[in-house]
Amino acid sequence: MDKAWSQMWDYLGTDAAWHGQNGLPALLWAHLKLSLASLLIAGAITLPPAIVLGHVQRGGTPTAFDRVLATRFGIAAIDAVGDRQFSAWKSGESASSERVVSSP
């Protein structure tokens, strides 16, 4: 391990480490350019779906009905687990329904 550290410090003390095509500043600049390009590509891939989904899913703040219905779904799911109905799913009868029904 000491030999590796010694070789590193010896290399950093040479002129070749700091100048030329394979010098540390040139390699650092190349790395920064590749990192920036990667970030731009990732942003170009992920930003459009986020914008589209953000505009499609505009529904506003949940209402009291939404919160109560979510609580009822949670209770129905726990009841289904208690009844060992692991493949059943729960749904509302209609969009304005307060009743949760089970489907096998």
C-alpha cells in the first residue's frame, strides 16, 4: 500500500502529470464535459414525461371525500387480509359511492 502512495506522489510531481493530452487538467476537463453531457441527456429524457404527466394529472388538492374514501379502502384491504382474501381487490361502486365492494 505504501508503494502505491509513493508512486502516486512521484507521478504527481512530474511534468507529464500536469501538461499535455493525458495530463490531469485535460482529463478532468474531459470528465466534466462527459458528466455535463450525461446530465443533459438524462434531463432531455425525463423532463418531457414529467411535464406531460404533470399536466395530465392536475386534480388539485384532495377533498374530504377523497380522504375518507382512501381510509375506507385501507380498512377494506386490512379486512381482506384478515379474511385471508389475498387475491381480492377493492373498489367503489361508482365515482360518488361511499361503499367499498370486493371482487374475487
